[in-house]
Amino acid sequence: MNLPGAPFLHRRGSDLWLEDTAVADLAAAYGTPLYAYSRGAMRAALEPYRMALAARPHLVCYAMKANSNLAVLQTFAALGCGFDIVSAGELRRVLAIGGDPARVVFSGVGKTRDEMRFALASGVRCFNVESESELHQLSDVARAERRRAPVSLRVNPDVDPKTHPYISTGLRGNKFGVAHDRAAALYRLAAELPGLEIAGIACHIGSQITDTAPYLEALDRLLDLVEAIDRDGLRLHHIDLGGGLGIRYRDETVPATADWLGAMLARIDTRGHGEREILVEPGRSLVGNAGILVTRALVLKPGAEHDFCIVDAAMNDLMRPALYDAWMGITPVAQRSDPPQLWDVVGPICESGDWLGRARELALREGDLLAVTSAGAYAMAMASNYNSRPRAAEVMVDGSAVHLVRERETVQSLYAGERTIG
Ligand code: LLP
């Protein structure tokens, strides 16, 4: 089976390569644990979005929560992308790379007034508003600044995206979005509030979605609303389809971006909305399979029930297994011909939840390097310093060029803001 991330992640003989760079050389030069990304894979993942949308007004807003490294942002900005942000911090990152705020949509259920002010002053493209209260707050903030804030309502269509409950967001019981049956009334309210200007409508039903059907169901409900709002005489300039398209971690069958987006756009056209600008907010599908986490086996520890391979990466570097019971691929950087055996690949953190993979068939010796695949999204972005572990370095491979795009943290930097007493 192909490695997730192929052809950018591939084998030459028994050795793992990322584009034209041997992964073992990256580990030797930068140490482990190490996040390594393929710039080519990111560009390639964007391509079907660009192709599918080329013939109509559109904006691909990379959901930077998936991986907000400046070099990643720079890569997408250079290809014309905007960004989906969820905090003032993310907006600062966009500004730090010289990104265009007019290509930014600001999502999130809990924006502070300071964040609203800052985003407004920066000139973001649209606020994706998620509650009635937020409409009022944003209008107040905008009025005080003598501006009008462009808004979309993020509608909760109440469809089941059939993904992990922690990353489902479009069900009635979730905290996200405004209820479908309240949306038309809230648009009328938005039209009356003096600090607001209606720009569009938005929807995002969850993440790691592997089926087009719930998307189409949500889209139909969204278009019903667009038509109702039209009948109220209000004009929605754009439709934001959100993100959430899944990737293959193991053996999932995931619709190709072109097929999924093609089906969505066909539905939009059939229902007569083809002239509207389309926004999308992909995160994982642009970067997930463009990255690996390289780690070294420290200790092989046969146990009573499981044999443990203790590696130098841990749940602080990669939360997904501990948090979502997620399966991430683990593959040796240099394959051995020894007979494989089953290993629980775990980190050194003092928690039994600190595992990266269970019962993995691997031929291993102490000191060997392993790569956790599909680690370009929600890996470094969710890393912590638990156990006073400095966050790992990040490198971006571009052909045979390697760029260190984030230095490994130092322990001193972890407590630099702390004070002893007296
Ligand atoms: N737009 C909005 C409003 C979102 O909340 C998200 C993700 C996205 C776009 C991008 O979704 P994507 O295309 O990446 O699926 N930490 C979890 C995923 C959390 C996703 C949160 N929202 C994980 O590791 O699976």
C-alpha cells in the first residue's frame, strides 16, 4: 500500500524519503522529535481546489488551525489563498507573513471584543458569526469604530457528518453555528443592526469527513436558506462551504477533492446559484498528508501483556491518538529485514494515555528512527509543553532543499515568563 503522502513521501530501497531528501538525514541534522513537511505535497493538495473553482469567483481560505507555521502560510498565500482564522493570534500570523487581511474570514464561537476590533481595523473579509449575541456585540464594536463589519452567519444545518464526536460540529446539539430555523430571522436582524453589512452565509459540519452525502445534505439546507433570505430582499454575496474533507490515515476511502467539490458545485449550479462567490475553508486536506513526525526508539521494553517501544515523541507532540483514539501510520525510516513483531509505540510521558500507536507490526531495534505519517495537520498545532518538554523543530522540504522553519524550543524559554516568589 502507498504511504499516506505518496508520492512526496516514498521509499528508495529500504529508506524513507520526503521529496528528494532522506528522512534519516533530516533527523541527523535537526534531531528528533522532528516535524518534517513537504512543500510539494501542500501545493499538490491545493491544486484540485484551484482547478475545481477556477471558472467562478472563489476564495480558498486555508484553515490555519491545522498547521499555522509561517512557512506553511507563506506557501499558501503565494498561491493566492486566503485564511480561515479563529483568533487574533492567527490573524497576527497572517499579517506576519504579509498576508492579505481582505482574504481572511474570521470564524469561532467566542470572539472577544478586542479580537473583533483588531480584525475590523485590519480589514478582514468577513466575520463568520455564530450567535445572536455576537451579532449585537460586533455591531456595537463596529459602530464605536465608525465602521461596518461584513458578516456571514454560520448556520448549523443539523446533519450528522459521521465522524468522531469531538470533531462533529454541524449537529443541533453542538455549540457551533446558529440554528437553521433561526437563521432567516437573524439575517433580518443583521440587516437592521447599524454596524453590520451582510456579506454571505457559512456552514462547516465537522472534520475528517469521508463521505460526500452529509455535505450535500447540509448544502441543500443551506441553499434553502439562501433562497428564503433572497425572498426577504437580502443579498448574500458569497457561500462559504467550510472545510472538513478527510484524508487517508490508514485505509479510509475518502472522496478525491475534485470529486467532492465537483459534486458540491454541481448542486449549487443546479439550484441556480452558480454566480455567487464560493469560499472553502480546508485545513487537514491541504496539509495532513504533507507531514511526518520523526521520532527515535529509545527503549524496547517487553511487557506482561504488550511489548512497548518507547520513543522520544509523545502525546505532547501528537495529541490525536490520546485525544481521539486516532490511528496514525507508523513506519520505520529504514526498513529492516528482521522478523517483525507487535509493538505498542508509546512516549516517555507519565500517563498511560501517552501512546502513538498500538499493536503495530514493526521490525525494530533500539535507536531506530520511526516516522508517524499524516502528521502535517493538527500535530504541531496542538502540541504542548507537558512534562516540560520543549516543542520539536519543524522543517520544510522543497525538492532537495530543506528549510528549518521553526527552531526546537529550549527548556529555558518554557519558564522564561515564570517568577519565583520573594
Ligand atoms: N472551518 C472551521 C470553521 C473549522 O472549525 C475547521 C476545523 C475547519 C474549517 C477546518 O477543518 P478541516 O478541513 O481541517 O477538517 N483537532 C482535530 C480537528 C479539529 C477541527 C476543528 N475545526 C483533529 O486532529 O482531528
